Amino acid sequence: MSRSMHVPSSPAATDLPRRRPRSLAIGLVETLSARIRDNVMRSGDKLPTEAAIMDEFGVSRTVVREALSKLQAGGMVETRHGVGTFVVGTGGTQNFRIDPEQIATAREVIAVLDLRIGLEAEAAGLAAVRRTDANIEVMRGALAAFSAAIEHDGDAIAPDFQLHMEIARATQNVHFVELMTYLGTMIIPRARLNTAKVAGEGRREYLQRVNVEHESIVNAIAGRDPEAARAAMRTHLANSRERLRRADDGPPVASLLPPRGATPGPGGAGSRGVA
């Protein structure tokens, strides 16, 4: 059972307010990492809320979210939407790494999609063979949440990531889940770029098309058709890649960011509108 805990301040915390913003996040990562490695915070423990961390270290919400994103990328914590952020390990055995800073252009997001096509197409095929009714129920719920986000102009990143994570869980292979957890919401192109803008269409039309692709994947998995599931996932991710090839001259992310006011997610830059 997860334990929510309040952790004591460390000497390093007193130095944080005097650092520049980027160093603030790095200092916070170092301090929280030390607590995890020293078992002050153990696997399964729930981290304090963003507000509590802000209060303890005297930093902004942006700094806290950047630090949590780096801890997630390092395999030390995972964010469960609507529940909180939990310690999952020390990160000591993590060799493979994609820093959010590496995904700075459309071309680099395309490179991550290349990786995802190989990983998630096979995950979808395995899920079609091994899925449970409970897995399908969660996937259907994610589809419904995605549709609601489109209808109400809300955040579609969370249900998008939930769907892809549940497909990984439906493989019944923990390694797919761990790798997807490590990649986090940075795997969603919308979290890095305004993909509707790249695609040259309105946000609602773009997301409706994305969710039709999602439905095809889920229907194939529900129908226990592994080849159709692999093909649907491959088509979905390849379509995302082709949309981004329109910006493959490598413009900075800043020129393609979502509209001002979008809510940042745990994987970095935010958007309400992705794969």
C-alpha cells in the first residue's frame, strides 16, 4: 500500500532560492534523488504535493514540474494521473535516457516516433492476445475521456497517455510498462509541439482524427486480432510521424508550442490538444 509522507528539509534546500531558475530545478532533482537513494523516500511512497514541495524549497511550480519530469525520465518516480507522483526506484540501473532537452525540434520528435513504432506496434499485437476485460474497460474509458476533452476543449494528453500505457499493461509484460513509464508523456508529440498547427488544421478536427485511429487500435485489441492491432498502431504512429515531417526542417519547439494557457503535464511542455 502506498505511503504518503512528509519529508524533512535537507541542508541543500536552503541553497535553492539563491540559484538561477535552471539550477533551481537541478538542485531540487539532486536533493530529491538523494532522499530516494538514502531511503528517506522509499519505493511506493507518494511524494508531497507540488504545493508542499514549492513551500518547502521556496521554488515555483514550473521548477517543481521540471524537477519531477527529470526524476521521471531517470526512472525514479512515476506520475499516476489523478492520484499523485510515487517513488518507483533509485534510477541506478537506468542507462537508456532521453532528456526533454533532446526533443527540441520536430525532427527529434520524429526520431522518438520511430522508436515508438517498433515498440508499440508489437505491444498492441501482444495486447490483442493477452488482454483482459479489465484492460479493455480502461482503454474504453480513456477513449471516452479523450472525446470529452475534444468536446470541452480540455486536456487530451492525459487520456492519450493513459490509453498507450494501458496497451502496454495489456501485454502482461512488465518491461513494456516500465519503458513506457520511463518515456512518460514526452512520447506524446502534442506535449512537445502544437501538432494541429503542424498538420495545418483546427485542433478539434485534428484530435477527432487521432481518436478515430485510437478506436481502431482498441477495437482490434478487443477483437483479439494481433495483426490488425499491430497494423492499426503502426498506422496511427506513422500518421503522426508523417504529419510532423511537414516541419522536418527542424524549427525550434518554441515556434510550434501550444497556445498560451495550456496546462503543462508531467512530461514537460503542455498542450490541450497529440499522437
